[in-house]
Amino acid sequence: MELARQLAAQGTDVVLTARSAEPMETLAAELRARHGVNVEVQPIDLGRPGSAAELKRRLDARAIAPDILINNAAFGISDRFVDQEPDRLAAMLQLNIVSLTELAHAFGRQMSANRRGHILLVASMAAYLPTPMLATYGASKAYVLSLGEALNVELGGEVGVTVLSPGLMDTGFASASGYQAPKSAYENVLPPAAVAKIGLEAMFAGKSSIVAGHSNRIMALATRFVSRHHLARSVLRMAR
């Protein structure tokens, strides 16, 4: 929501997409009243196969061709890998990886043809290290980081692609995933508005990736100097 608010504050028309229409309609009314921008609400479950193509068809039918795409939708599952429910796991991978990729492909192709546009992919600090008890979520975000950094180079000069990696935020992720963060993680919590500002500034500056928060950037850098096995064991100890 903060990403949409900050774009609207810059005078950018917005398309809002989520499973539930009501929160998006409330946000849309706020953005229209406060900033005078056009806001289109398209409720759709991006955790469902074929949803990305359906969204593209809907916007094409309304002659809407976004030149900014923000892939922010995701959820996680906090549990032992073998204990995760198959249907929920499949929905998470569909949302975090497949739909994200399909949206980037469909709208990125359109932007590339027009030789302008920006794509912001939201990853996570979990992209930088193995995350036992959040293994599939962390792996999905590592995919997002790798994809975005590659596309930044591949599409450079036509479409800007940036990956934003926030740490722990007060967004409801922990309760939805069942994840209990270690107490130390709360020392680096940033407000969603601050993270959104960091991400948008990096996107418009053409950066390939940005970790939100000074402490988080140091932690991401430090992972390069420790074995991934040791990192995984450390994360598992904290998760327990």
C-alpha cells in the first residue's frame, strides 16, 4: 500500500491488484481524493495458475499499458519442509515465483517494445542466506533476487529492473506465515513507508538491487564471508 501511496503522491496513475477488492477500493478512494490520480482496481488471486495472463488481458481490454510494474505480492510458510501442506506450498510458489515471472515477462515485453519502463521486484533479506523453517520462502526470494539482477543487465537501456530486499517489517507477514522472528531481528525493523521510499528511489535511479536499512545491508554483505552451511545452522538455531 505504501508503494502505491508514494507513487500516487508523485502524480502517477495506479492499478491496484490483490485477492480482496474491499481493501483495494478503500485505498483507491484515498488516493483519488488525496492526489487526484486515476486508480483502477483489479481483484485477482495471483496465487492461481493463469492469473497473470488474465490480469494482462483485463488491462489490455481497458487500453491500460503500465510503464511501472511493482511485484510486491508474496507470502511465506514457516514450518519444516516435509510438514508443509502441498496445496499451500504450490500456491506460495505460484505467487512468489511463477506469477511474478509471468507478470515481469508480459509487462516487461510491452515496456521493452516501447523502450521505456521500470520494474520493481520485492525480494527479502531471506534471499541472501539459507533459511531453515522458511526454506521455500527464502528460496523463492533468492530466485527473485537473481532474476531481477540479471534482467537489470539484460534489459538495460530499455527497461529498468530493480530488486528491493527489506528485512522484517510490521506488515502481518509473521502472523500469516506462522513465523516467530528472533528478538534481535526487531532491532532493525523499518516502517513500510521508509522501505517503500528506499525501493522507489532505487528503482528510479536505475539500481539493480537495494537492501533496505543500513544494518540489513551490513548483514547481507556479511553473508558473503560465512559458509552457507554455517549460516543455515545459525538460522535454524534462531528459529527454534
